[in-house]
Amino acid sequence: MSPGPPVSESERLARAALSRISEPGYPRMTDAVQELGAARVLESLQTQAVHRELGADLAERLASADPQRDLEQAAARGIRFVVPGDDEWPVTLDDLAHAPHLHERGGVPIGLWCRGPLRLAEAAERAVSVVGSRSATTYGGSVAGEIAGTLARESWTVVSGAAFGIDQAAHRGALAGRGPTVAVLACGADRAYPSAHRSLIDYVADVGLVVSEAAPGCAPTRIRFLARNRLIAALARGTVVVEAAVRSGALNTASWAGGLGRMVMGVPGPVTSAPSAGVHQLIRARDAVLVTSGEEVLEAVGPMGSYALSEPREPEHPRDRLEPRQRQVLDAVPLVQAVDSRKIAETAGIAHSPTKEALLVLLRAGLVEHSLGRWRVAADPALDEQGEGWAP
Amino acid sequence: MSPGPPVSESERLARAALSRISEPGYPRMTDAVQELGAARVLESLQTQAVHRELGADLAERLASADPQRDLEQAAARGIRFVVPGDDEWPVTLDDLAHAPHLHERGGVPIGLWCRGPLRLAEAAERAVSVVGSRSATTYGGSVAGEIAGTLARESWTVVSGAAFGIDQAAHRGALAGRGPTVAVLACGADRAYPSAHRSLIDYVADVGLVVSEAAPGCAPTRIRFLARNRLIAALARGTVVVEAAVRSGALNTASWAGGLGRMVMGVPGPVTSAPSAGVHQLIRARDAVLVTSGEEVLEAVGPMGSYALSEPREPEHPRDRLEPRQRQVLDAVPLVQAVDSRKIAETAGIAHSPTKEALLVLLRAGLVEHSLGRWRVAADPALDEQGEGWAP
């Protein structure tokens, strides 16, 4: 994918070392590596030239780092270290170099530890993130699963965070749809958080991809969740928030997506449901587009026109098949108290004779009732008498 | 209210006659009256000068019209005929002269038949329409009632159509909140449609206002519902659609509101609920603003800043009260497997001694746990360990 020369072994080792000693998304580090390359940053740390810039403790930790061993141990666990310049590196991640920082996290990752058969760049080519509350409702979980299933069946990758609730439903929906799915973790790619999701995460690693910016063995911390959220946003063309309380991690991911110029989408729910309040807030603030289905998600993120939706329509009404004059007469037939055809002709503004002809057609179609020379709308027509079926 | 001279008796009688013989919102009629005044249109009809323009049958019907008797009979039933130029005429209705027609309906009403103690102009001064599906869900009815109640308590008029479902819930919510409410009917103001709502409609007439463009005695027809919808939209500063199927009368009202430059608002619901599909479509098309409460409705339609909402917030988190360094340390404490304070200091990028001080503060606050020299995040803190509580 990348047109450049292959990444040098020394650069890869330097990135592995820096990945081990620094926190994910630590902007001073990601910026320095982006500007100078990892080998030079490492060298500067070793010669203590950039100590003050990067924090006094890093050089110390560096002494105990053994990137060669780290890479070998990772490989033994099926984990590869993917860095910028690799064929597998998704160029879209480089957008992080210019995105605004959030909560003092940001920048292009130094490298990503990946476990699973999917190639990250390919997986990210057509990907949507589906995120939301860990305390999801049955409704939210079901909608997340549906959306992920639709994406999967169209061979779009579902990116999420393997958390309880919406994340889990999203991965499961993608797996059930036999589509690609990527779990981005806040802990090392060899670990499972939450531990109850070990089998889910291992399954994703078997058929999809488990990704982490934190080196193998790392525990999940809040810092790492905040840094992780930016990757979920950056790896996809858009982020769908299914349920999210007012201050939630899913909204943090949505903010990253917005800052990265990705499409932000929100699934509405009952206004009485607290887990939907954050989503409604996003849509109200016009930070997110309202979506109700996987098809609408694809329409929003797919190449222009490729998933254009037909407007949802109710089934055709019998009146749709009427000629204009017949419709005009029908619209003048009273709903309750029957009247004679002359009165209907008056209301319709049509002469008496064609009105009578039209009434006979309507009678045969079961749309009006007739008794003792008087007419009214049929008791239970497949019609909506209050102007429904009429919205433009 | 109106600065002009009082309406002449002949003009009022002419309007009553035209109201009796023509259909509500028949654009040729409303346009002709708007341009020439009712007395001249009536005269033209009588001399057959505008026959071809207005339809051959009108002059015929005119022969049998007796506006003087009509007005007297209406008055005997407590119904007054309000026309442009009257003190009670809401000038906002004149916006209909310039709004695009829908379904061949449009224009400023020739007059409105009103039953009830409210003065129409005053009622329309601060009014919101609350409309929606007749086959509403419990959810929709409850939200419509809540919104109407909030509007009522702020002395805003709730306008609706007295139909089953959302309309009914809106009127009832307004009545329960002891606020003004206006029911705009498609049949005559002396009648009740649906007949099951006779007592509701009579109650609205007792304490609020029942309004119709159709002359007393008129039956409801589809034409009259379509014309009625434009009045519901025009009488209010904004229209809230609570539940609406994809092709529904409520969306027709919303289209009128949009065409009149009124605020259009929609209440979301589960994406799995058909009665919410039309509302979601409105919001997706950016034809409507998403609202979740009466307060948000007031913020949208009220004078700028008068109902400014504070952003909804979750209750404060204990971490909100921490100092920055303490927060930085907390963010570096692992969620699962406890580590020693030196390791936490490394992750936090803070020297060991201040890290230990911060950990003691966090321990006293119940945010971390400590055992055998190792620390982890407290098992059940009032925290959200996945970056929740962190959305910007």
C-alpha cells in the first residue's frame, strides 16, 4: 500500500522501544517521533538531549527496555508490531498528526501491536466504528448488532472497543454477519479487558484483528482508554454512537471522529432513556447525523451515490392508483355522515355526472359506502382519512 | 391588536357567505379574497364575472346561502366568526398569503369560526403546535403530554387537532397544566370529530378555543383535513411532531410549518418503532430540530435567550474534585492488576514522591485500593474507567 521504502530494522526497533516506555498518545512523544523519526528520538533520549522535553523518567526506563526481545515475545504470542511505512499501516491514521488533541492525548501512534489474520490497512479501507454505552439497554444492543450485521454483509469492517454493552453487540453483529471486525484495546493486545470478554476478544483475534497502541502486557488505565478512543475514530470513515449517557467515553470517540473530519452518526432512542441522552445531544448540536439503520450508515460513509437510499415509503395506498378526478371526488366524500352525490359534486367542485361516475369506481374499489342514495367513506378503508398518506 | 378600522358589516357578511359556499383553503378563492376583498368577490360571483375563475357551481350555491342567518345560528351555539381586520385576528395567519401551496390548498382563511373563551390573537401570540400519529404508542402519548404540560405551565398555548393519539395527549397535557389550548377542527366548530372526542372538544371549547375554517355543520373530509393542517402550523411559532409514520398528516403539518418559516421540531423514538420513522426522516433531512423535552421546545421557539438551557450534565464525578496531579496519578492506576507506586509514577510521568502523596489522597477518597504495597482502581468507584466522564 505504502509507496515508500520498507521500514528499516533500526527504526522498527526504536519504535518498539518507544512504544514500551511511553504512554499511548502522549503528544510530546508522538509529535517528536512524527517530526524526527523514532531512531533519532531514541538517540536523543539516550544522549539525554531531549530529557527536559520528554520527561526525566523516560531515559531511565529506556535502560531496561529490550525491544528485540519484546518483538520476539510478541511474535511468539501471534502479535506483530505495525509501524508507519509498513504495507499494513493505514495511511488514514496519519490524519491524527493534524487533529486537535483531546484530554492531552493525540498524535499518530508510534506503532500498533496487532493480533489476528486481517491486514490493518485493508480492514481500515472500508470501516465504520460502532460504539456506545457499556450499560446499554436491550434496545441499544439489538440496534448495534443489526447495524454491525448490515455493515458486515456489505464487507465493511466494524471497529469497536470490545467493552460491555454496545461494543460487544457490534463485534458480535459483525461476526454473525461473517464480516471483518477490529477490536481496539486499551490494554496490551495479548490481554483481555474486560476479562469476561476474553473469549470474544480471542475470537476476534482468530478471524479479525485485535489492535493496541499499548505494548503487550500493559494493563488498561484511563489514559490508555482515552488514547484508544482516538484510534477507534481514526481507523474508520465514520463513527456510529448507539447509546451514550451525557458524559461518556463514546462521546469522546465521537469528538475524535469529528476532529478528524470523519462522519459522526447517532442512533436515536426514547427521550425517556438516559443511555440515549448523549446521542440526542450530539444530534441536537448538529455534531452527528441521525441514523436508524445500517443502510443509512452506509449511505453516509460510502462513496457518493453507491448506497443511495430510496426514501422509506409506506405501502402504496389504494388511492395512489386512482385517477386525479376520482381522487378529487373521494376527498370530498364525508367521513361520518353520508350525503347525496349532488352534495359531493358541490364539495369537489366537479359537475354532477362525472362525480357519479367516479363514485361508482370508488364503490367498486371498496373506498366508499353507498346506502339509500347517500355516500360516505368506507368504514375501514386502507386509507387514512386525516390527510395521512398525503405528506409531500 | 389590528391597527386598521373595524371590519365593515358587509365585508363580514360577504366572508361568511364565501366561507359557507367554498372549501377551506381553496387557493383561487383565498387569493381572490386576499386581492379584492370578500365583498367584491361576492359581487363578482353574483354578476357571474369571475365564474370561470372560481368554478361554475359557486354562484349556484351562493343563491341558497344566507350568511346573516348562518352568523346568528352560529352565535346561538356560542360560535363567532373571526375575520382579518378583527381585533382577534392573528396577524401571523397572514403569512399564509405567501406560503407555498400544498396539495392544492393554501391562502389566508376567509374567516375562522371560533368557539371558546380564548381570544384567538392572544392565544396565537405564544403558541406551539404539538401533532403526531393517531396510532400513537404509549411512549409517544406520554411524551406529547409531558411537552404540552411544560408549555402550559409556561403559559404557552398548545395547538393541535383533537385527533386520537398524539393530538389528544397534547390537549390533555395542556389542560392538566392549566394552560391555554386550541383545537383546530376539519369539521364545523359545532361538531366533534372523532365523535369519541366530543367531551374533550367540548372541554377545550369551555376553557380554550375550538377553531374551524369550515362553516358550522360541515362534515370532515380529506380536503378539510389538509386545509386544517395549514392552520395548525400557521397559528403557532413552531410545530412539534411527536410520532409520525412515514406518510402521515403530521408530516403534512410539518411541511406547512416549514413553508411558513416556522420552527419544525421532532421527538425521536426507538428506531424499531414505525410511528417514529417519519420523525426520524424529518430530522435526517434537517427539516426538523431534534427535541427531547418541553424545555428544549421553548428554547427553540422562545425569544432568544429567554429559555436558554444549560447543557444536560451527569452528576458530578468524585474525580471532578481532584487536583490535576491527583487526577494524572489516578489515570495511571491500573483497573485490574495492582502494581506498586513506582510503576504508577512511571506511567503517570510524575516523580515517585508526589505520586505516593497523591495515591494516599485517592485512597482516602475511596478511588483506589491498596494492598501489600500495590495499588489498583477501587472495585466500585463512582467513576467510569473507560474514559467516561471525559467527553469534552
